[in-house]
Amino acid sequence: MDTATPAVTVALHDGEAVVASSSQVDARRHGELLLPAVDRVLSEAGLKLDAVTGIVVGVGPGPYTGLRVGLVTAAAFSSALGVPVHGLCTLDGLAYASGIEEPFAVATDARRKEVYWARYEDFRTRATDASVDRPADVAGELAGLPVVGAGARLYPEAFPDARDPEHQSAAALAGLAAERLAGGGDGFLDPLPMYLRRPDAQVPKNYKVVTPK
Amino acid sequence: MAADEPLVLGIETSCDETGVGIVHGTTLLADAVASSVDTHARFGGVVPEIASRAHLEAMVPTIERALKTAGISARDLDGIAVTAGPGLAGALLVGVSAAKAYAYALGKPLYGVNHLASHICVDQLEHGKLPEPTMALLVSGGHSSLLLSTDITSDVRPMGATIDDAAGEAFDKIARVLDLGFPGGPVIDRLAKEGDPEAIAFPRGLSGSRDPAYDFSFSGLKTAVARWIEAKRAAGEEVPVRDVAASFQEAVVDVLTRKAVRACKDEGVDHLMIGGGVAANSRLRALAEERCERAGIRLRVPRPGLCTDNGAMVAALGSEMVARGRAASDLELSADSSLPVTDPHVPGRSHDHDHVHEVSKENLYS
Ligand SMILES: [Zn+2]
């Protein structure tokens, strides 16, 4: 599952193929949508959660509130069922879904006129760490590259060669994870949030002087 | 498990404490808390994003610690309760998401409950079943309310509330004016013990004969105290910190207890419970004791550890929900930062089967 972007997306993968999946794009209702989506996907497969042998979760980067929904849900499932959680960079799921075999980039909406982005050698291989920047500041570095994800569509001046998919899908994330697990289980991240920004924490101004001068 | 003593785990993340409690009926089995209060101290108040990040980090380890302390397996639980509101939206969402995931994974009923009703219900862990009706005075950094409950699972009526600052907020602000750090409650309580509560006559908000009988206002008091201190400083005189603390504190607890006792008398209620972080204040406890005794009212105040935000209070209310057969919440349960005090819990919206099926087709793609 992945809740790091506006998509609330869940998929069940049996190691060979995606058995069932659900994706809803609604940036404000991750908390309400995730569990019902998990339930729908399992019901469609005729399974209960305890049949699952591992959880894969997108760790972001992503705007914080939604991102935490997926991570805490994954951690709670893991604790309740005693199964492992594997973290994957959310951008890797978009890259994998694109199937692009040449160098390209992934960019998602980081809000505040910024994008989360990373460069890829091909759809399986990330070339840089994920970063958060203003589109204009990375346009030069990514010039001439196709760019996958909603970030490209939001900022066409900076990323003229926008490619599909626009939204994250847990089906792709699960497919990538299944490949990595079959290949020995390397390439996973700890299931911890990738915020890439410090929290907004302003020290309140000194108390206001209330006595009129 | 006896039907009237349900085993319930409760999760509380409405502010800066990640709390997980486990109760068996009215018996407390575990009360695990991870606090991010130290992280907020240098900001002089709770920073929502810092609180949310800390909740995510602490959530599952705190649940596991509570289960271990209680010596039970999560599979033994009769239900999982969580604060659905009111509180900080992002902070609540971490607890609600965790509770839903545990409930779903374990096949247990989920109860989204009200933070304020939980503050009242926690007293069952200390003094046994709540008398019905009970008047409750809840005072903390986030709330100052006078509530009347005839059944904590279904009927909580607001009698009065602060019209501006919460009582605890006033303590924090005055502590800041006096350079005493955050949070302000404990340090003011300590200094006030060495000061004279009658040294300075600070105003009692909303205490006129035409003012609302049960509402509170602490903003005017806060301004008056700050102004008094500034005047001293401007005159180059030393500020008598202990006397200021004692006189300010007296003004707060005088109004709180007077109005709470009056509400009890007016409504013919002979039990008053006081909860919330400010209930740890020693002068509030002493004055309430004195005034209740004079008025023939039985006072119930849980020990300080149960007055501040914690998971045990959520578990206590959840257990009562199970015992009284209240409807469980559904998987769509959302965090509601402004959940009304009149909603002790958030029952699920009942879906019929066809509707669920339709929704699921609509949202699937493969
Ligand atoms: Zn509280």
C-alpha cells in the first residue's frame, strides 16, 4: 500500500501477479479510505488479512499527513500479524509502473510549489536519492528527460516531456517488491517516513506587551 | 471474559502524548505513555507537526509495551478504542489509523471515542463506576468545560466552557511572562505554595450577576496579570514571582470551583469529578475539596497520572461502550478534530450489502 501521494492505493500480490487492487485519488481522505480499500482488495481475492506473508509500504517522499496513514497502518498490521514490513521509495513505484527502459525522472507534487523527484537509469534502477526542489531549479538537470508522475503535469514549463503514469499504484509497488523478494530480498528501505523537510515549527514570538505605551 | 468487564485497549494521540492503556472492566492493567513534551518545550507550546511525527515513531512500540505490561495477547481483547476527536487533526489520525489496522487485523470491534468523555470515564479506574448523573469539570491546556453526564456512553451535556483561553493555557502564558518555561502548570503550582494567594487581587472572569453562570474566561485575567508584572518591571521593582503565581492561581481555581459547585447545586447533582491536566494542580484539589464538603457534594479526582492525557482513559470508555452494547465504529472512521462533546463515540454508518458492493466495483481498476 502507498499513501504518500494523493492516491490511496492497495494491492494484493501472490508473488507471480497482482491478485486484486484498488486506487482512489483523494488527497484529503487517506485516513478514511485506506482500511476499506484493504478490505475490498482482500474480499475480492476471497482472503483474510492473516493470509498475507508480508507488507510492502511506500515510505514517501510525500506530504506528511497522508504518508503517515500508510506507514502506521503497515506497522500495526506487522505487529498484529507478526509479518515483516518492507519499505520502498514511493517514486520507485511510479518508475517501475512506467516501464521506461532509458534514463528518465519521476516527479510528484510536494506542494508549496515544489516537487519530490529522483532520476532513474531505467524503470528498475534509481540513479539519485529522492529530493525536494522547485521545478525551475531542477529543470536544467533533467532537461531532455521524460518525466513520470503528477509533478511533470503540474509544471509543464520545467518538465515538457510528461509521461504516464500520473499516479502511484500499489500494484506496481507490489510487483517491484515481488521481484526484489524473489531476487534475494535486497533493495528495501526501513518502513520509516521520508519527509525530506524539517517540520514547520516556529518559536512563538515573545509574549506581546499588553500595556499601552 | 465476563460481559460486564470487557478487556479493551485504548489509544490516545490527540495532542503530544502517545498513550496506550489496557483495562479489564474498571481495572487498569497497563498505561503506557510516550510524550514529546520535551521536544515542544523550547517552542513554548505544542507544535502539531512535531507531535504527529513523534506519534508515528512511538505508536506501535507503545502498543506493544502496553500489551507486555498487561501480560495479555492482543488476540484476547474484546475491543479496541481510540480517541477520534477532538484534538490536533494530524495527531489524531496516527492513532485512528493504528487502531483501525489492529482492529481489522485481529477481527476486533473498533470504538472511536470522544476525548472529553474519556477524561471523565477514567475516574472509573480509580473510584469505581461513575455515579449517574455526574458533573465533570475538565481543565487542561486544551479544554475548560463543565459537563453533565447521566450515561458516559450516550449522554454528555455541555453546561459551560471557556469563551477564550483554556485554564491550562493561561498557566502556560503566565509562566512565559514570568520566564518560567513550558509547561507552566507544575512550576506555578510549586511557586504558589510559597506565595500569598491574597497578595494581589486579580480579576475573576465572568463572575458578575449577569454573566453566564457556567462559562469561563481567562483572557482578561491573563492580561491583568501581565499588565501588573509589566508595571512592576517598568517601575524598576522586583516582581514578587511567588505572590504573583499564588494570586494568579487562586483567581483561576476560585472561579473554576465556584462555578462547578454552583452547577452541581443548581442541577441537584451530588457528585463532581475533576479531570484534565490542570486537575493535578494542588490548590485546585484543595479548594474543590473544601467547597464540595461544605456543599455536601462528593468529589472525585483521579490521581494526576490519569488526569493528563493517556490511553487508559480511552480504554476505560471503550470498555464501557462494550459493556453497554454500544454500536462499534466502522472502518471509515475518521479523525474529527472538532468532534462535539455531545458525541461520546462515533458509531458506524450502517451500509447495506448492495451498497458496499457497488462502491467496491466503482473504485477498482485492474
Ligand atoms: Zn485532554
